[in-house]
Amino acid sequence: MEPRTNENWHDGWTIDRHRSIKLQVYGVLRQAIVGARLPPGRGLSEKDLAELLGVSRTPVREALSKLADEGLVVILPQSGSFVAPLSYTGVIDAQYIRELLECGVVADLARRITAEDLAHLSDLVLAQKRAVEAGDLAGFHGLDEAFHRTLAHQSGHPSVWTAIDQAKVQIDRVRRLSLPDPGRPAVAIAQHEAILAALTARDVRAAGAAMRRHLREVLKILDELRGRAPGFFLPGGEDDPPPAPRPPRRTAGRRRAPVRNGYRFGALS
């Protein structure tokens, strides 16, 4: 499975002039990168993006800078901006952070969950099943997100979700790539049901264990995914300090794409 660019990655997006343009540009680019519609190595020309989205170059530049801070975009001096490859160790570290936070969330929730809370969670799991039956993987992913976000809010620690959301962005990229795999959504639903059963029993230990098993599922597919789609990952040596970037050589005709840590980014626009 090699990454391919979806030329309709913006999905018919239109700008709302009554809201922050920078945040809207940031949002549509972030969704496209996390959802793998803009693959790693894809060049992100400020000029082309501004024309495509119908905005000036300033909000595009600001959005790319914000995405670079999140590790979703790489900005190379004198070369341009590119969708960042996945870091294997980065996903492992993100998983570690997420597991600590979400296992704590369900442990606290098991002590205080109400019948209304349980009904809401049950509805979300049922909606996930319907999305899978309809072949709606994007809808399934959104409902999966809603399930975990709801757990954080019900636990009495809604602000924790902000930290979880920031930590798991690279995990989400891996998960979105794995969703088309046969049986993957069904596994996630079964694990959500196990979490729900532990919460229904108000079993603190079982709730934490069920969440841990669920979150570690991504580790099982990480090596498999890197083998099937190596183009999405930074190759070996990614933990070494990056070399100082060299100015691109001027040659007649098309420039070669830059290399960073053995990863050649896509052709420049």
C-alpha cells in the first residue's frame, strides 16, 4: 500500500469569512494530513495552496508554521514545506503519553459513572456499528474520536482531552491508514464494548486494563504498516541528530527533491 495524493484532499472546502481564516486553513490542512489525503513528502506550495483555497499567502504561511510545530509539516530552508513522514519512535512516545492519560481517565470514570453516561456511551458504540455496516470509515473514525472524548468529559477532567488530542496526532495517522484493513473496525468496536462493560460494572481495574489493551492495538499494526507502506515513515537513523541542510544545487531543469535523514521529500511544486 503506497501513499497516493488525493487531489480532492480539501473535500470541497469553502472559506467562512466570518471566522479566523488562519484557523480554517490550518484545520483543513491538518485533517487532510492526519487522514492521509495529503501523503508524506507531498510539497506544500504557499502560492498553490493560497490559490486553491481562495485566501492570501499569509494565513497559509501561518498555518504551515503551526503544523510544523505539531510535527505534521517539515519546513526546509530554501526548499519549501512538505508533509512530514511518520516517526516510528514518535508514535511509540505518543502512545506512552496517551496510555497514561486515558487509563487514568477511565479509572476515575469507573468510580463516578452514571446511568445517563453509560447510555450515551452505548449510543456511540451502536452508531459505530452502523457506520461500519454502511462502509462509512470516515464516520466510524469520527465516532471513535467522540467515544474517547466523551470518556474524558464524563470523568470530570475535560481539559485532559486537549492534552490527549495533541499527543495522539501521529497515532491518528497510523490508525487512519489501518482502518481499511479487514476486521480492524470490528476489533476496535469489540474493545470499546469491553471498556463499556468494565465501566458498567464500575470495576476500576478492569476499566484500566480494557483501555490499555485497546490503546496498544496500534502497536501491533505499526511494524506491519511500516512494511506495507514504507513511504509514510522516516527511514532508519531517525533518532540521530539531523544534518545541517545544504542549499539546493541549481541545475538546468527540474530540481531534485531534498533529502533529510535518508527520506527524500516529494517533488517541489
